[in-house]
Amino acid sequence: MSNPLGQELAALHRMSVSTLQAKYFEVFGESTTGRNKAWLQKRIAWRMQANAFGGLSDRAIQRASELANESDLRVTAPSEPSRLPPPPPVNRELPPKDDRLPPVGDCLVRDYKGRECVVTIMPDGFDFEGEHYKTLSAVAKAITGQHWNGFRFFKIHKQESA
């Protein structure tokens, strides 16, 4: 003999969120805007079991009511929404270019473990194999899998001033 309620509860785990929302309407008699699948499954399962076996006892309902009366609950919305300070302005300027780097558009080439690694200098970072990196160190890490100083990895040294 099979348990039809058990089968319905098991079926909840195979339902999509939109199907669960329809099922929620069916068991609660009202729609929901909730889209959290686990929450919908739990709420629907609880209601289905409550409908089949009875809900909370009168004592439990009375105790919940007592607890709610003892709590400081806000029953009205704040009179005026709080004003957050405006976000700080975003600096859209590019960081100053390091004088050790070649001009934008030039390439850095490094042979690493028999593999030729070519990095293109971009106005806002570096391009390596179609990926954009903000720093040379990030490129070096992508190549080696370990943290490297990008200038040291690509053997870029400070220019001697005359």
C-alpha cells in the first residue's frame, strides 16, 4: 500500500520553481513572489502535512501569540526612509603608466618552459592569450601558476637615467 502524501512530497523535489509557485497557490490559496526553491518546497510540504494531519495545536498557537505580544515588533513603516550618504565619486582616470613598460601596443615576449608567451601592452592593462589582466604579476601567475613579480618574470629593469 503506497502513501499518496509521501509521493506528493517526493515530487516537490523534482518540480521547477514556477511549478512550485503554482503548487504554493494551490495549497495556500494565495500567490507568492518567493523564488527560493528550498523555501518553497519546505513551506508547501509543511502545509500539505498540516492539511493531512492537522496544523498546530491550540496550545502551540496560544504560546506563539504570547511570544508575539511580548516582542517589540514594528507594525508601521518608518515615517521617512533613511538617507544614505551618496557614494564617493569614481575615479575614471587611468593609473599613471609605469616608465619601465614599453608603449601601448608593444609586446613583451618570454620563453617559459619551451612555450613562447607573448603579452600585449594595453592602455588599461595587459592582454595574454585573449584574457585581460590588470597587472604583469597577474599575467606571470597565469603563465606559471605561482606568484611572480611581473617585471622580474619578464626581465624588465629600471632604465638608468643619464
